[in-house]
Amino acid sequence: MENVDRELCQLLIDCLNKDEARLDTARLLDLSPERWTDFLSLAAAQRVRPLLWQRLRQKGLDKAIPVKIAEELRDFVRRHTMQNLLFYGDLRHLLSTLKPKGLPLILLKGIFLAEVVYGNVGLREMNDIDVLARTADLKQIVDVLTSLGYPPLSPTCIDFTPKAQHHLPRLVQKGHADFEIHWNLTAPGKSYSIDPDSLWDHAIPIHVAGCDALALSPEDLLLHLCLHTSYHHQFAFGLRPSCDIAETIAYFGTSLNWNAVVERANRRGWQRGVYLALRLAKELAGAEVPSHILEMLRPVDMAETILENVIIQIFTEKYFALSVPEPFAELLESRSFWGKNKIFWQRVFLPKPIIASNYAVPMDSVRIYACYPRRFVDVLRRHGETLKKHRQNNASLKKLIERKNLIARWLARPAA
């Protein structure tokens, strides 16, 4: 692992892993107060403190923790549980308002995982509520949330946004959960894009936050978790996705149709990302992924260097890892002047549906052409500091760019 404390990273992996044999008391007893502080900081960066506390208690290792550290973990779990309970109250308010209008929602990721999969609303850290809606219902749902005091974080044009994105800007209210409304799991135009209709066909009824709602089928939930950590974020969300995958597999157990997981992963073009995500979940979090399933998904060009780079990415500070989006990483690594210019101007002159969505301007309005100078300034403002560091030969940045391009290119190859 690059520029990280390997010993503490391995200790956190072993603490979170479901295999109790991975950890012994001596390794915890050997930590100095300063190392304990560093260890908690690492767990905080990985957003797994509640789960860490639970795992230590399950393994009977909580007595090996200094009193001050144990109290700090307990206090965080209490505060985080209260926050999540408030989030569930916000979700209940929305679901109860939408129900008489006949507007269904599929609950995604954290808000479903915490109560149903983890079985404890305080164990899964989250900072917003992600839901999936039908495209035809978007305007009504946004109107409802706006009436409840949740304006969009930025202007949006619902008529054009579905052609360019797969979710709306967050709808926010101070002191409450943010809502992110999706109509698909994938953005249009990607090699891994899908039609969301099949997600609704396989959705299952659930009862969450005291209300009726829908959830993805177990197979689609597992695939979504793999998609989110691999293709969407190139493993920059730390260990938490691996823990989510491990918990999801454990919760659904024998009811999980692994053959359907493999078939849908291959049909949707998700094979590479799903393979990596499942393998990491098995090796890092102890997920019970059948070996023959991994073999069925394993690309023929799988190299251990890919896995090594992904693990480094997992322990790279999240803000830093996400500061360089995939196209900009490609631009910075390009050695061709014309190649750099081509990528840059492609990022400025985005397709009209994306510009219309980003700047809330009707696609058929002449005002859309005035958005391109704004886009040019926005690109420079957003990436100017990164460009400056790159020109100064910042070693960490250059390694990040090389790593991101390696992972992105491998994921983008046709299924093999």
C-alpha cells in the first residue's frame, strides 16, 4: 500500500473481516495510545467506526481496547445511531406523503442496508438517502420534496436531465437528510449502461421506517453495490463497500441466486467490476463468495497488479482520490499535445443534454450556447489546482493518475 500505514491498514482489515481467526488480542494490546488515535482516524476515513466496534465486541476483543478509545467508539455509535434515526424519520415523512399519490420508490444502498441487511440502523454510516424513481414520476416527486422544504442543491431541468445523467442534484434541507433521486443505476452512454425497467420487474416489497416501499432484488442489490464501488468510483470509497457486500451476501444466504448474478453481470457488461468487487469483499471482509462463482466471472486477462492497485486505491484518502475524475486523469497522462487538447475541449463542449441538465437551460433555447463559456471557466476553476500540482511534478498526484488510468482502462475493456 502506497503512502499509508500498512500495519494499521492490515489491522483494520483483520478487525472487520468476519473470520475470527484473522485477529488476536496481542496485536491490539501492542498499540500505543498514539497508534490507537491513528487507528481510529483510519477507521473514520474508511467510514467503518460503528462496524469496527461491533466486530471487536463480536470477537470478544473489546476488553483489549483502552477505556478512552472504547468510550470514543461507543459515543460515536450513539451519535451516529441518533443521526440515522432522524434520517429514517425524514424517509418516513416522504414515503407517507408519496403513498396516496401512488408514487413508488426503490430504496438504494445505505438507507436499505442499515435497517434490513445490517439489522441495526447505527451500523452503516451514511450522509444521504438514495432512492430510485420512475422517470415519469420525477417531476411530481421533486415537487413533493420541494413542498416539504427540500430544494435542489443546484438548478435542474427535469425534461433533459434523464438524457444526460442518472440522478438529480441532491435535494437538501438543513438539519435533515439529503435526498438523491435516481431513475437509473447507470448514466447513459457508458459501456455498462442499462435499461432500468428490469430493476422494477425484479423489485421486492419491504417495510422500512414504518412504511411500505420497494427494494432491489437480492441479486440486483449485490450487483449495484459492485457497480457503485467499481465503475462509478474506481474503488475510492474505501473498505465500506466490501463490508456492505459481505453483509448482503450473509443476510440473503441461500436465497441469493448466484447464477442470476453471473448472468446479469455478463449481460450488462459489468463482469470486470463485479469480479473485482466480489474478490475484494471475500479477501478483505470475509464475504462468502463461492469460489466457482469467482472463477466464472474472472476475466482471462486478470493480473494481480490490477488487484494491488485497487487495494492501494481503497486506502487512498477519499477526497484526494476523487479530486481527479477519469477524463482529467486521462488528459494529464497523455503525452500528446493534441491528445490533451482533444480531451480538454471534449470536457468543455459536452453534449447539449448534459449542458442543459447541468445549467438548467432548455436544450432548444439559444441560451444554451452561453453556457459553454461558463463550462470553460468551471473546468478551469475545478481542476486548476490539480493541473498546477501536476506541472510541479507532485509525486503522489502522478501516482494517483497512473493508478486511476490503469484501473479505468482495465474496467473498460470488453468482457473476456
